[in-house]
Amino acid sequence: MTETRHVLRIRRTDSDGEHILVQVIPSGNKALDLKLVASENEHVYPATITESKVKALQASNYSGDLDEWKTILRYILLRHQPATPLPDALQGLEMVAALSGTMITITLRKNIGGIHQRLGSIKLEQNDAEAIDFFDWAGTAVSSSDGLRDQLDTLQASAELQREQVARLNRQLDDLVKAKKEHEDELLQKFAALLNAKKLKIRDQQRLLAGAKVDPKIAAAVSGSHNGTGDHREAGDSRNAKRKAERASAEPDGASEDDVIAEEGSIGHDDLIREQETPLQTEDDATEGDDDDDETGFDAAPSSPRTVGRGVNSKNKAIEATISFALVFGQAVGGLEVALAKYVQQDFLAGQFFDIRVEVHAPVNGSEATNGVPDKNFALTIGKVGGAAQPAAKFFGVTEPKLEAGVDYLQFTWYEDLFAKDANKPDLVNVASKAYRRVALYEPGEYEAVLSYNGTNTTAYWLVRDIAEVRKTKNVLLFIGDGMTTNMITAARLIAHKQINGRYQSTMAMDKFPVLGHQMTHSLDSFITDSANSATALYTGHKSSVNALGVYADSSKDPFDDPKVETIAEIFHRIWSGHVGIVSTAFIADATPAALTAHTRDRDQYGAVIDSYLHGIVNYTWTPWNGPDVLFVRCAPSQVSYLVLTSNQGGGAEQFCLPKLGGGPTYMGLDYYKVFGDAGYKVVYNNTELQAASSSERLLGIFSVSNMAKWLDRNVYTKNLLNQKNSPVCDGTDAVDQPGLKEMTIKAIDVLNTRATANGSNGWFIMSEAASIDKQMHTLDYDRALGELLELDDTVKASIAHLTSLGVLNETLIVITADHGHGFDVFGNADTQYLNAQKNDRSKRNAIGTYQNSGESQYINTGNLRYTDSFFPSNWDPRYTLAQGLGAHPDERENYQDGPRLPATNITGFPATDYFVNPADNPTGFISNGTLPTNAAQGVHSLTDVPVFAMGPCQETFGGVYNSIDVFFHIAGCLGLSRPNGPDAGSNSTVGAGGAGDGYGGHYAGPGNWDKPHNGVPGYQQYGEDAPKDWGPLRESGDEMAD
């Protein structure tokens, strides 16, 4: 190959935006005999290369052989293009130049993921005596450009020819596929006709045989030959399996041979395709087990695809039994084929009250369509496994409930998949249902719940755990770090505790707990949970669906009639008259605190949630509840929240402040500050009032509205407290005197310990939530999230010291856990000064140091802030900060520096639910493409297991890896809440017929949660079990409720 002269343009590394030009001139017989003449536009730098001496140009650590090195030089200096694919030795190659004094050094290096490996260099000394002709250089460059343009034209012409060939081949393939389908359809039609003719011939022969007279002697001889030792072929496994499957659905009583023949129909194309799932029945099988609505046997039982949307009012799959409390079963065409049901085994605490809702579904349209008529004569029986079963009403000792919705059906719609959702084509389902309210199981063991409908039985299994009726602790202090994971704890420890040579000189308070376990957070019907149903699992021992609080989601439109499960706070209050405290840095109606008292399928029913704190569940005769001793939250809910508010009631301070006071429409038009005050609560609005309040009275603390100041803003960036207009009294002033989680928790301990001691030492239960770990992870504000976690740990440390000073530490079980996690981790450090100085995204990413380049933590704990001996960093903006993040995030711009953040936002001209990088967020950062759907504006929860720390009585039960519901059962067992021997005397609980047999079943027969002090309040309304919200008239406050 004859080499020609050409000009190279090489980027300079010593001066941004500058470059040098190098003319490459062949100067010998070999390819690499070259003369190089370079210029930076002022001076001339010549050099000569000979192929026999190119080894001297290699770097000392170059590991390749001489042939590879020559290949590299020819590729980068002479622009030789090797055959594709490009060899490894040539991938990532680049050539850069640097001017130092009178010398230019051209460096050949590899760029692998931002890491540079030097391969060799060429040095050119300044010699201005060397003449150069820039006009000649320009001509060389133009000639080279013309050659490249000719090559491009040739390649484009070739590509166009290839595209035409591909299009022609695709048309031929389409014609072949069409011909193949037409041929298959023709064959299937012929085969169907042949099968129908064959079946008709067989039936004609059977009729002849049925009417023929047979000589008894001949018949006996034939029978004997069948039972003899002659040749006789047994049916194979596949034939036996086929007959077994075919006879699974027996013919209904009274169906005659004439009935079967009368319903017979021809076999079509779709039927033949279904034959892959359901074998064709022989005539013998048909006379034994065919049902007269589908004699051919080709219709398989309907499937149950994933629900992706609620449609008009969908809460679960069309014909799937989602849970043991809301038993949901289906029926196929004619009601004679069993549709799908999920046999979910649910666990119960002995004596825990719950509702049972039974639903039978009949889809009207869609792939699971039936005749649309659910069986209203269904029956439910319950009994111990292996024992006698009783009708459910008799087993629990209650009156058989009426069918809901009277003579009509309930209905809901759902989308079978995303295609149906995009097309807005929901499936409609008719539902027959009834509900057994506030029942209980007592005797430990396994129970069978059998639903009978249309001659079909479907069974679910329930387990009453064998937990002794022994109380081992007087008090429980449950800390919930919302969204907290082990990775977050590790990051918080790194920034707040000093280490020397990789060894921490101090550790976190939770690190010192004697028992560590992990709990799995899956929800009932999805492996990613939200805070509502994860809190439900922790408080009730029962998993539920996303957005559900203390209930199993059913199919009705009413968000308050779903089957309920008694929470640990309600059981503790009912059995021991125990004192309850609820503390959270969330807004008052947020899911984690709400799940202790609220029972609704829709967590966004903020008004009803707030009402439930004080009044309990007044829609039904539920567990008596008079409100907690302490309810401390950092804010009342506001329209400004990370949640997408979908309720009609909104969610701001208007829930407490009337419109005339600057609020908005409140629940039932009531001033809830006044409602709580009338119920005997001291209402406090700031930290000063909180600390001054008496520990002998019930306290309600509402400390802010809207966005709350986090620990970092209250203690470091205090200017962020100003101009918020977030006073909880709705007067437009700033809430600058806000307590932290530590102050609220210590005060709650004082109040509950004082009141419990004054009322017979019956103990207390406190839930204290660090809510904004989760909320700041959602917004990708990692510093604030870790600050909230460190505040939780500081609160744990202070609480242990306070319990010790009160003398009750040894009789208090302390548990720290989370409700779910986020996919968060730290993967290195980030040089923020270097990052901010770079001009493009790829260069900014080079500010991240991994492995050995991560160095040591630059956060410092000097103890010189006003939080004294607590472990927090004293500098929150070091130059070398943590490179950290979520695996699931929207489009964002990241610079690893302080928030607050709004990572993604809508752009004018696009749909309101379409989110892009927020240009005002982290403007010095680099763009990180999202990993979530485009309608996600923030991060989401993840699958990760979360830690459980335990200290105190029963601590040993919390070790190991277990399900989230086990946290409830461990705490309930330690508090002695199980009633395996039946209800307590005088508890208004009644044992049904099941108590006289193999197991205990009972119900609550007392007044329930009616006749409360709020009865008679104008405008306050209740709803009875015989008149739910969507199906009957409202009950005015004070009306009698039928037992």
C-alpha cells in the first residue's frame, strides 16, 4: 500500500480548546518510516520515525508485543482501517498533545471508562528553521476530505441497495406468512368438519347399539375374554391422565343423554386451538362427565392476568381470590366450571377481631367473561382441619348476614393488561357478596374455610398461631424508620462517626442492640409495597394491598366497608386498657401513624383518618376506641406533599382550621382543634408549649403545615425556616419553634408513663416514626434523609437514657425497624469542586472516585454545634462528599450536593404526568437518565429486606430472617394479647357453635364503638353495617344501631 502525506489534528491537554496540526510524510521504504512536522500556529516542531526503532517509543509499562505496537502506530498515524470488528488493542485509542517549553509531546493512550492508560509517546523539538507550507497542508487536508467524501458516497449507495434488498425480502416473507396462515386455516376447517362427521357417526352407532338386542350368552363370552389372559392393551399414562382431567367436572344430576345431544354444537377454529389446553373427550367420557353447556370440552378454565389499573372502581383481579378475609371466587359459563381461586393461608392472633367478606365474581366481558350472573346462594362453612365444619354464622354465633346490594349485583371494572388500559376498554364484573363483621378465632391450629357455590367447593386455610397467654413486658417502644435500610444506616454511620484505619471509634445507638433480624416487606399481591399496607402488616399481622390501611381491599366502591383487621393498638387498648402514644415527623394523616387506627382501602381519605385517631371506626360496630394519650405530628397534611392526592377532601391544615381561620373544608365541617379539645386534649402548637405541658393530661401536638423543616434545616440551615407561612394555627406566620423526634418521643414517654402509673400500671405502647427518611429519599435529597436517620438514632439513644432514669427500661421492649426500603447505596466519593468546574456531563462524572479513589470520609464530627454530645457531622458540605444514589429514580441532574430538591418537573406543552429533568435543580450537575416510567417525578420503594433491632423482654424472638407480619406476632405475644383459651370474662365477646366442637369461633356482642361523646354533634354522621355509605341512607349522630 502506497502511503501518502496527510495532516492530523490533535487535541492539546495543556490548554482547553486548543490543538496542534501534524503533517505526516512518508520518508522511507517501510510504512512507519515517517517524517512528522507539527505546529501550534507559531513555531515548527519536526521529528523523524523509522520502523526499525519504533519500540523505543513504547511506554515502560506497555505490555503488548512489537507487532501489536506497530499495528497501533499504523492505525493512529497512518489511519489504516483494520477489518471489523475492531481488535481489542485498537479500542479506546486516542492521541493527545502537550506543549512544554520548546517540546511537543504526542501521547498515545487508551481511554477505558474514563481511566487513561499511557501506551507510548513521540517527542518533537522546536526548530523554526524547518520550512513549512500551510497552503500545501491545506491542499493535503482537502484532498483527504475529498477522498473520504467519495468513500461515503459509495457506502451510502451500497447501503441504499441493501435497504432495497431487505424490503424486497420482507415483502416476500409477508407473502409466505400469509399463504401459510391461509393454508393452515383451510386444513383446520377440513379437520373440524372431519371430526364433527366422525362424532356424528359414533353417536349414530351408539344409538343403534343401545336399541339392539344382545344374546346374553354371547355377551358373557365377550366379557370373559376381556377379563382373561389374552392380548389386551392397557391405556397408557397419557390416556389415563386425559380421562382424569376430563371427568373432573361431573355432569349435573338429572342430565340425560338427550340433554347432551340437544346441546351439541359444531367445532370451530377457536375450539381447535383451545384443544391444546383441554383434551377432546371421547363419547364414553362425555356420557360420564360432560356438562351440557360445553359438550365439546374445548373451553378451558379462564385465566387471571395481572391487573394494571382500577378502571372505574377495580381493586383486585376479576375472578381471583385475593385474600382469606375477602374471599373472592369466580364462576365460568353456566356456573359449572370452577374458576381460579388463590388459596392464601393467613395467620391470626387468637382472639383478634376481623371481618370476613365473601364475594363471588361473574365477569360480563373480556377474556374471562361468563354469563355475568354470580351465584347468590353461595354458602361459607368453617371448621378445624380434620374436624366438623359449621355454617359460618353458626360457627361465630352471629346472624347470617344479608346479601349486599339487595336483589341487584355489586359491580366493578378492571383492566386486564396495559393494552386494555391504553384502549380504555375495562372489563365489567358482577359481584354477589356478604360480610361477617367483627368475628374471631380462638383455639390455635389450622382451619378450613369452604365456599360452596353452583355445586363447587373452594377451600382456604387459616392458621391461628399457638402463642401462650403470657405477658412478658409492660411497655413497648416501637421505632419505625420509614424507608430505612441497612445501606442507609451504613452511610449515616460513615458521616457521623469517626474512624481510624477503617475502625470506628464510636458506633450508632442501634448498633449496640443485642438482637438484629431482618424482615421481608412484600405486600399481599405485589412484591413492592407502600407505607400503608406495610404498616398494616406490622400492626395487624396481615398483609394487604397498596394504599390499604388495616383492611383487605374488596370490590365495593365504598372505601370504608372493606373487611377490617384489629390493630395492635386496638387490641392492647381493648384487653389491657393500655395507654397508646403516636409520634411521627410525618403529616398527621400519613400512612404509618394512620394505620394504627384507620381502616380504609384508600389511604388518601385524610379527613376520616384524622377522625379515626379520636373516634375510632364509627362506620361499623368496631373495637371501642377513645383516642391515644399522645398524638404528636410535625404537620397537618397539605396539598404540598410528595403524595399525589386523589381524594376529594384534600389534605391540608384545612382539616383542622375552619375556612374563616384561613383553612379549608374540613371533615364533616368540624373544627378538629375544637373537637380534640372538647374530648379532653391539651393542644400544643410548638416545642415551647410541648415542654411546658403537663404529663398527666392527654396531648395533641400539631407543629406545622405543609413542607416541614427537617433536622438539617432546624439545626444547620436555619434560614430555611423563614418565609414558610406554615404555622399550624393557619395565621400565615412561620413555624420556627418546632420540636424534633427526640423531643416529641421523650415527652410521649413522660405522658404515657405518668398516666399508666396513675391508672393501675397497665403499661403503654408508643410508635415513634422518623418519616422523612423516606420522604427525602423520594426526592433524592440524601443529606436530609441521612440527617433524619441520625435524628432517629439520637432519639433511640436519648430514650434509653430516659427510660433508665425512670426505672422502666427493664420492663420495656424496644424495637427499631422500617416498613420498607429504597434502593439506596454509596459507591464512592465526589469531588464537588472539580465537578462544578467542568463544562460537560462526561467530564463531571470524572469527579467521582471509586475503590481506592474513594478515600476517607470528609464529614467531621467536632461536637461544636448546639446538639452537644449527639453524633452528627459538623460540616455537611465537604468538598469530597458521598457519591450516593437510588437505583430507581426519574430523569434528574446529580451533583451530590445539598438540597432541598425537586429533581423532575413537567415541561410546558407536554402532558401533566410527563416528567423531565428539572433545569433549576442541581444546575452544576450532570444529567442522569431515569430508570422509572416517565410519569414518575420521584424515587420509589424497593424490594430490599429491612433490619429489625430489639432490646428488652422477648428480644430473642426478633433474631433471624422472617416476614413483616412476624413483627406483629412477636410484639403481641410479648404483650400477652393472645387469647387461645377463649374470650376474657366480661369482655362482651361470645363464643359460637365452633367453640363446642374442635375449635373456638366467636364474635363481639357488645355495644362496639357507638354511643361516643361525639354522638349528637351537629353534622356528624355514622354508617351502619346494614346501610353502608354507597348503598343506604346516612345515620344521624345518636341513632340506635341494630346489634
